[in-house]
Amino acid sequence: MASSSKSKRNYDVFLSFRGADLRNNFVSHLYTALNQKGVYTFIDSEELRKGDQISTALMKTIEESCIAIIVFSKDYASSTWCLEEAAKIMECKEQRDLMVFSVFYKVEPKEIRTPRESYNEAMVRHEFKFGKDSEKVKRWKKALSDASDLFGWHLNEGDESKLIQEIVKEISTYLAQTYLHVAKHPVGIDSRVAELKSMLNLKSHEDVVMVGLWGQGGIGKTTLSKALYNAIFRQFDGSCFLANVREASKNSNDLVPLQEKLLYEILSLQQKLEVPSVDRGIILIQHRLCHKKVLIVLDDVDDLNQLKALAGGHNWFGNGSKIIVTTRDRHLLTSHGIDQAHVYEVKALDNNEAHELFSNHAFSTYQKIEIKTDLVSKFLNYVRGLPLGIEVLGSFLCGRSEHEWESTLKKLFKVPNSKINNVLKMSYDGLETNEKEIFLDVACFFKGRNSKYVKKVLDSCNLAASIGLEVLIERSLIKKERPLIKNEYIIEMHDLIQSMGMEIVNQECQDNPRGRSRLWQYDDVFDALSSDEGDSAIKAIVLEPLERKELSIHPNAFKKMRSLRLLIVHNVYNSFEGPILLPNKLRWMKWDGYGPWNPHFSSGPKKLVRLDMRNCITRVIKLSEDFEHLTYIKLSDCESLVSTPNLSCTPNLEKLKLWNCKNLVEAHESIANHDKLQVLHFKWCPELRVFPNVLESKNLRDLNFSVCSKFERFPVIPHELGCLKKLSILHTAIKELPTSIENLVSLEEMLLDICKNLVSIPSNIYKLQRLQCFKSAFGPIVFPNLMDLVNPCMKVGLSNLKVLDLLNCNLSEVEFLEDLSCFPLLEDLILSGNNITSLPTSISKRDRLSILSVSYCHQLQEIPKLPPSLYLLFANGCESLQTNGHLTSIDQILIALFFSLKERCQSGFNQLKTDLYLSWLQRTYMTSFLD
């Protein structure tokens, strides 16, 4: 099946206006503004309007638009053309869900509604021409009256450009409530949607109706529910389509995110509600939605608890609400109280529909190949109207010769029982080796995972992931879902296709899992690892049970697994304490388990690319020159780790992360001059004390010593490190920063929070011209002045600094802020909790400053004139603050700034920052004003 045939929307907006009044001014500017925002807008030409009769083509254009804007001007009603447009628009509003807005351009709505003045004169002329009792004139009058009551904008003598921006914003917001994409070719949808609309009784605004869509996998339940959603969702106060409920709620705890998403989408919240438990979520849904008319689609439900948590009863929702559930289990609907009259069985396509859908997929417009009619019929008979089978098989045959069609058909008939699983497998059989390997890995391990992560895993295994995934998408074997940033997406695969892939692996060796290429079931993995009988056929093991499982790994379990390239184990306790030999061809290893673990490799070249181990290592892995492919090491919660491995034999290592290794004392000297190292993290390693004296890793871009509470000496940096952008040494025992800190020429972020032994910052910091964020909260430091830097050529200090956070730093003066040549781009200044008595008067000239916090500066006596750019001020807890001419009341300015910020936030201004500080301000300082 394909997407809903809801009226084709060829245009986003249709503009209706009196050309002589507005074509060359207001409407022209509005049209340009809409198109600049990507809103596809129809505006007719002057030639088109010649004559009195509106064209059929123009009527069709109105029908095929998503929104109509009627611009009422003084002489609008004098044009019969305009009146016909208005009547058609209002007709489409009622019959085709056309959204209509009005603009009252230098006229009042009451002039149109009654009508009066120019509108009355125009209607009198029309009555004289067509007759006072003319049905045409009556229809025009009704259209004008109805349109004048719609939401609209008024312009008398105001700013036209401002009004245009308001209109564009409203239209863009409306269009952002997008339809769901369903499929490429719409076939067999209209009649089914019409049947469901009748079953839902949409005209009733009293009853809450629950409808179930039931049928076998691949029959088109999800497709049909999306098409139905597209057709009706704008008729409700709020709507939500929860896809893949079964997959998203593998256990009861996973129902909480679904409850949060349901509330978030229906209530149009700016941030998700925190739902602590399923039971609390039930109460929240009942409380928040019981008075709202809502549309909810719960797609692919397979457990009664899912329905109880998301749509437990009719009384959860307001009058007129409609709840749609898709499932393979008809009894599930009965158990939830959905009577048989409201269960819709989704059936296969009939012969004509199947032929049309198959032709759309199997024959491209440029294809010259002729295929016999009887050959097409044989394929249609094979798939038996199953939409998924038609799509996959038709796409597979597209562009192939008749000989290839015949060969494929012969191959199909060799498959026993003619099941859809075997139809899908034909697409798999047409893949190259690289794509076959990727497909099986996705089917067995990576369905529902982020494409970026999957590509990293597959690429490390020497598979061409990017082109491979694209081929699988083209073959309809996987789909891109929920597009993310930077070309990332969630990899999804239909259940039947996934089952087909898993079955391919199971058939590799039916009686012995150790003879299969991939293992993912606990029993199979246990069988393979508890003995030394593993087979060379095994290429990948991924075990991620929801509940912790125990393994006792045989020391030679991996000895015969010479082809093993991927090992991912999560939530497993290994009870074996001795050394375990890993195969040299292993490329990706992630062991997030428990218990003793003593891995080592045999001699010879190693293929390992990534090593990620948590909570289990008993000794430093011995690295040698054979680890030339290793690019990533992460060791977490490894209490037995005392020193880092020697990295000199890992020439291509890019990332080393050591997190929460509580007994780690020493970092090997090889870290300090590694040529390829980009990320170096020592986080929550409280015993770390020994680090090389000199740091020369020229490609390092992220250095982190967070919460290494015994780390005292920061290394000297003898040469420029042109790549380092982020430095975090918060909560360390560092006593001073070397003057060579000036060699971090590309540093953008420096975090020094809770460094209680760090007394002063070297003046060389002013040379870091790319630094954007400096934070040194809760540390008794002295921030230097630019004049302390002996460099007469230095005109501007920290020229790119935007955030300066000196919270609770025991500062008594802030002379360094007086000099405007320092931090000219400063936006956020945090001075709260210090001993300052005043702020420099020059602060009024910092025209980029937007946020100033001086809360709990108990000795602060006054706040000078502030720059006009400031939109958020924190000044609570300042007992000595005096009222002056600039701030008549701190309370009043807080209230004013709060609502200013709220307005900016709602308009999309600096969204992330305003959301954060608005929430902070409301929660911490403004409660009494807002209650």
C-alpha cells in the first residue's frame, strides 16, 4: 500500500486578492516572503484574470492547496472573480479540510460581515446585475460573512513588513505540523480510508471511539493507519502517532518514554514531561487529556500492558477523541474491550490494485524492456496481493530483462510453501557479498540502531557500510526512519524481512549453532563459549540480554573462531578468572559485563580496531607493535587497572578514554607524544597522580582530567598544539597552570571548576584568541588583568570569549572587566557568590552582553547602567544592593526580563540558551511572580 490519497496538495498556499488593489505592493511582498521561507505559494497572473468567469483550472488549484489566504481590501467584493474564489475557498474548507486565513487590509471585518460601505455598494451592484434573490449572490454573501469570522490579521496604518513576517511565521508553524510519509506509490488506499472514517464516526463529537486494525505482517496495517492519520489529524485538538510500540517497549520500563512522547506531542510541550513510572504516567495521561479531543495511533501493539499504559479507557480522553490500534493479535483488541464492530481486518490488495502497485515498482518510466503480460500475472499470483511482497519483488525486478524475470520466477517456485519470507529472500539473493554481510548483521544485531554507530561497526569489520546500507535501502530491505543530524538516521527493517535474515543464518547449520556465522541468542552463545568447540564459521557474537546472565567462558573458547570479527557482550557476568585467548582477526570488541576478565592475544598481526571494556579488566592488556589498526580504547570501572598501557605500539590510536578507574595511578609516558591521539580522557580517576611532564601530542583536540582529585601538576606544553579545542581539569588538585598554556592556540573551551588549589591564572591566558568559554566556578582564583601581560603588541585579549563563569571564586574586585579591549564578544558573565562591591561602569558598553549573574554577591552595593543587549539578569540574594536611577526595582526588572525572555524564546530566538535560562529563572527566582 502507499500513502493516503488525501487531496493532492500541489501548493502550500493559495492567495486570493483584488489585483488592482494589491498586486504590486502588499501581496507581492507577501508572496516573496512566503517563497523565501520555502512555502510554495500560488499567485495568479494578470492575464489569467481577464474576463468574468473563473477558470476550472483555478478552481482545481484551490482544491489542491493546503492553505488559502483571503486578502480583503476595499474593492475586493467589486470583483465577481474574487467572490467566486472566496466561495470556492469556503466550500473547500468544509469539504476538503482546507485551512483558511483572512487578512483585513485597511478594512474592518464588520464591513465585510454585514456588509457595509464599499462592500455593501458592491453587493448592491451584483444584486442589480444578477437579481436580488440570485443564489449566486447569496452564496457570495455567505462566503464573505463566514470568512470574516475566521482567524486573521488586521492592517490599517501599521508596518506592512512586520505584518507580513507575522503571517509567514503563522503559516510556517501550521505547515510544520507535517503529514506522515507512508510510501512512494498510493494504490488501494482511498476506499479503505473511507471505510475507516465511517467506522470512526467522525461527525460525532460526543463518543470516544477505539478502532483496531488487524491483519498479518506485511499486509499494510501501518501504511493504512498513517494514511488515515494524514486524512483526519487536523480535526483534533492534539494528535500523536506512536510507531513500533512493540519494538519500543520490550519491557514494562520502556513504556515510560512512550507515555512521555504521547504527552509531549499532544500537548505541544516545549520539553518533555518527566514521567517517573508507568503508573504515574497513566494518571498524567488521564489528567491532562481527559478534556481534549485527541487522535492517537498506537502502531504494532503486541501486549495488553501497552494498551493499558497508553490508552487504558474511553474516559481517559475528551469527547470526540479517536484511538486507533494496529496489531497482529486480534484477541488483544477483544481483551481491551474493542468490540468486533470496531475491528477492521486489513486484507490483501485485489487483482487490479496489486497489478497497479506492482507495475509502479517494477517498471520505471525510462525502461524500454517489454515483459509478457502472462509473466507479470505469474508474479502477481505468487505474491497474492501482499503489499510488502509486491514492493520488494517489484523493486528487485525493476530494470531487469525478461530472461532475468523468468529466471527469478523459476527460482521462486523452488521455495517450499510459497511464503513471503522466501519472496523477500529473493531480494537478498541478488545482493553482492558486501551487502549480504551487512544485511545479515543488521537483521541479527542492529535493527533500530543509529546509522552512525552501525557504520562505525561495519567499517571496522572491513565492510563498505555507506554504499552497502544505501543498496539495502534501494532494495527495500531496510528503511531510514526518524532522520537525525548530519545524515544520521535510525535503521529500521520490517519484521518479516528481519525474520528472513535470521532464518538465513539459522539455516547455515540447523543442528549446531556453533556452525553458524552469527550468534545472538543467549543459549547459543552460552553453548559456543562454555567449551573449546567453537567453529571457524562464527563471524560475529552480539549478546545483549535485558536481564543479567551468567557465562563461564572456556579459556580456549575463541581458539577455533578464526573468523570472529565482532564481539559485543552486555549485561553478562563472567565467572571464569583465568586468561582468555582472543582471536587475532577480532576487529570490534565491546565487553560491558561483570566479573574477572583477563583477555590476551596470541602473537602475530592483530586486526583489532576498537576495544571497549567495562567493569571487568584484571590487568593491563599487553599491547605490541601488532596493534597497528587500533584506533579506540575505552576502559570503564576497571578497579584493577593501576597504569595505562604503553601506546607506543598503537601508532593509529585516536581515542583513549579511561573512566572511573578508581585505582589508576600512572599514565604511561607514551601518551605525551602520540602523533595520532585526538581524544584523551581521564574522568573520575581519583588516584591519578603521575602524568608525563611534557605534553606534545600534536593532534590532540580533547583533553579531560575531570574529577581526578589527586592530579596536581599540569604538563608543560613546549610547542603549539594547533588542534586542542577543549580542556577540562575540573575538580582536580592542580596548583598552577604553566605559562606555556599560551601554546594551546586553538583552545575554545577551558573548564577549571572546583580546582581549590589553583590560586591564580597566568596572564598568558589572554593570548588564547580562540577561547570561547572559560569556567572556573567554586575555586579561589585571581583572574589576571591584560596589563599584567608584558606584550605591547597585544591590542585585544581573549577576542572570541563569549562565556566567562567565575561563580564562587572569592573575587573581591573585577578590574579585568574594566578594559573593553578584553572579551569584546562577551555574552554570558557569571559573577555570582563573590565578594565584589561594584561592577565597572564600562559594562554598559559591552554591547554583546546578554546574560549577567551577580546573585548572592552580598557586598554588591549597586549595579551601573546596563547595556541594551542584556535580556537576563540574576541579582537575588544581594542584600547590600542599593536602589538607583537605573534600576528602580530589582523585582520589576526581573519580571520584565522574564517576560522579554519568554517572548524571545517563543519566537525561536537563541532557542537552546533561552530555554535553559528561562527554566532556571522561573524555577529559582520567579516562582512568587508566576504563581
